[in-house]
Amino acid sequence: MKKYDYLVVGAGLFGGVFAREATKKGKKVLVIDKRDHIAGNAYTKDENGIHVHVYGAHIFHTSNKEVWDYVNQFTEFNNYINSPVARYKDELYNLPFNMNTFYQMWGTRTPKEAKEMIEKQKENAKVDHPQNLEEQAISLIGQDIYEKLIKGYTEKQWGKKATELPAFIIKRLPVRYTFDNNYFNDRYQGIPVGGYTQMMEKILDGIEVQLNTDFFENREELSSLADKIVFTGKIDEYYNYQLGELEYRGLKFETEVLAEENHQGNAVVNYTEYEVPYTRIIEHKHFQVGEETPKDRTIVTKEYPLNISESSEPFYPMNDEKNNELYKKYEELSKNEENVIFGGRLGMYRYFDMHHIIFEALEAVKKNVI
């Protein structure tokens, strides 16, 4: 007899939500994670009143009311609005691209003036059918903004020339002809009061969790514990890379405590020059809207993109044509698995935001847990 109905590999959002909902349906679940903490990359650590986003900034946003209502069972959200600032050399610009950005770039004061400037630059570039990220960006926003705010940042982030990257990556960026610095268009937005780890503790309340447990170090014994496995790690690693390795980008974080109340005046400042090795600096206390934070110190984190060979974790799937084709082959293999469910950013090889992952986990329970 198996001891559990489900072995969930990974205590992040997908694994946690699946475990919670399966447990509600009367299933016995064991969650394991190779790290020493729950919450995956959304993990936040309380450092004397400042909630540090250990694996980079995580801002929850969604227009899906089902998902929003779901997470609000476990936490209260503050009203943080994501409004990053971009720094190019000694110049500062508002993000996403909006009337403030256009005024800062060109001195344009009306939507008509901004549109005319962008159209003029698009005509000069003569890009009719964008074939790569550079051409797509110029066709969306013109040459000046591309050169100052997109090119260097993107090439650092992905470790490739913009001309080598697929056009679709840039299509996620909003372009607005209003004075609106809110990065997201979603109806609901915020960050859990108390941090994401506290939210995950409530999601996993009453569920057996084993940390510092690497599935691959004891695969046979762990697999024997449950009837089915929910796997949120790398799908290619699950199959021992038999069809080849999928590519990812990694990250390195340098975090320091500064003896000042307010270092940069914003939660996120992007550094868009290629010559600056990090992509952004996060000042964590600015995420804590409405909460008391220490006045004698602040904590900042520099975020450096890395090749996956240099990174402790895979963060971003390289969803170009070559890698997507390889993933499809692994996906075909996975369809033969009667007792394994793949989920999350690594298991499904897709760039998911947090609300997407929660939605996918809820759908996986509806589909698989009877």
C-alpha cells in the first residue's frame, strides 16, 4: 500500500496550491522541496521588519477574479502599484512607456505629439515585418526608446543580441498614451501583507512538508511513497535530459543593508545600459505599502543575469523556436505518464506570472483529482 495519494515535488505556488486543493478533496499529500524553505522563488524573508524578496521582485497581479479571490483566502494584500523607473546613464525615465516617458525623452506634451514622433522614427527604420526583438521593439516604440531603454537591458537579461531574440518577448511591454506609470493593466494588484512566505504557510497549513529533500537523490524511494507524482522541477531533468537540455537564464543576487532610510525612492530601478552588469536594483521596504518599516536602515538587492551554468537555479525559460520545439518533444513523452503531472514554470517550460501558475494548479486539480 502506498502511504500517500500524491507526492508533490516542489513547495512553490503550483505545488502548494495543488497540495491544498487535493487535501481538501480528501487526498493524502506529501510535499518535498530541495531548498530549506517553502514558497519557491516567491520566498520572502523577514529581516527585522523588512520583507526581503530573496529571489527578486514578486508583484501579484491578475484580472482573473477566481484567482484573486482564491489567494485572498490566505492573506490580505496591500495596494502596492508597480511603477518602475529606468536609469540610462544619468537620465531617469518612467516605466512602462507612457506620456511621462515620452515627455522625458522628447519633451512631447500631448498624445498626438508623441505618436507623431514614434511614427516618424518607425518610418525612418523601415521595419514592415519585424523578424526579431530589435525590429519588433522599434516598430512598437521607435529608435530612441529602443536604444536607451530596451536594447541594453534586454541583451543583458537574455545573454543574446536583440537581433537573435524572438519578437514576441517585447510584446508583453505596455505602451500607453496616458500619464499612467502603473506597469500592469490588470484589475487586481498588490503584495501580501507580511510577505509571500506567510501566505504559503497558510496554504500548506496541515499538509506534510519535507524540506532539504532532493527528489533526484532518492528518486526510487520517494516515488514509491505515493500513487501519483506532481512534478514542478525541470521536465528535461525528470527525463534525465534524454532528448537534450532545455535552455534557461539564471540570476545572481547581491543584497546589502544600508544605513539610510530611503536609498533610491522606488521599489524597482532598472539599469538599461549594457555596460552596467546588473539589470535592476530592488529596495525591498518600498513594497510594504502601509506597513511600518525601520527608519535607520534599508535593504537593497542588485540583480545580475547569468548563464544557467553559473546560476544556482533556473529562472527564465528561453522560449525561442529551438527550445520550444525541444519542449514539445518532452511534452509528448509526458503524455505517456499516467501517474505524473507536470506543472509550473519549469515543468511546463513557460514564462508564467504567479497568477498564471495558480490558475494552472487549480485547473490541474479539477482535471486530475477525483
